Amino acid sequence: MSTAFKDMTGVPEFLAHALQLEQEAAVRFDELADMLEVHNNHKGVVELFRKMAHFSRLHLAEAKERAVGVDVPAMKPWEFKWPGDEAPESGEITDAHYLMTPHHALKLALASETQGFDFYRGLADNSADQDVRAMAREFADEEAEHVATLKEWLDRYPEPDSAWDEDMDPPVSVD
């Protein structure tokens, strides 16, 4: 993902981005939890991802509350000023694998949360708008807590051996 900084024109545009980012983060955490639940049944990590999805929804509710009375623009996907092609916390779900371990799922989640932190921190440090800087700083602080939580969990699940994805009877798709 590119880390190129793209400034916001003001609080309404910032809130449009925050609303989209947090919505996508919640969906992605639910997807990771679902994948682990179906294929690996790692209950503790599944519960963590459900909790992270809940936190994203709380952030979404906070952004919605801040948007009350603000004319938040309805943006088309290509109008967002993400550092890359997608919202920073949407994650690389293409890196998911049906045999992934909690270690792998936690690394995916950590990468997403780190990208969200970097996005908000970039705005907090560089935005020309003082109000955007202040809001972005608050959002970055919340993301920093998520990053720290995921790092703690990652320490509990060491990287598996190199044969983690070997499957003697892999799924077969019928065309």
C-alpha cells in the first residue's frame, strides 16, 4: 500500500473517510473471524476478531455522532483520498487462506490496523486543517490501542513451520 499523504479539505471530508474506513474495518474483522471459525475453530482469536469488529462499529458510531449537523459528502469509491486503492483498514483478504493459522490471521489484522493508524496519523501530523488534525489525532490514538492489542495477541501465536499450508486432500472446485 502506498503511504502517500493526501490532505482533506475539512472536517466533512474527513468524516466521510472515517465512516467508510470504520465500516470496512468491521466487515473485514467479521470476515476473518468467519474464516477461522469455519476452518480452524480457534475460538480465542475468533472472539478477538469479533471484539475488534465491535470496536470498529463503535468508532463508526462515534464518527456518525460527530457527523450530526455536518454536511458529510457522499463520495464515490474513486473520490476517496486513501493512500492506496482501498480504505487502509480494508486489509488484504486475498492473503487469507482456508488453512491460515491464528498467527496468519493476526498478521493480516495487524497490517490493516497499522495502515489505519498510519492514515489517521498522517492527517494528524500533516493536515492543513486544524480541526482535521485534532480529530485525526483522536482516531489515531484509538487505532494505536488496537495495534498494541494485536501485537500482544501475535506474541501468543508464534509463526508456524513452513509446511503450515500443506493439505493432502485440498478442496476441489467443480467448473
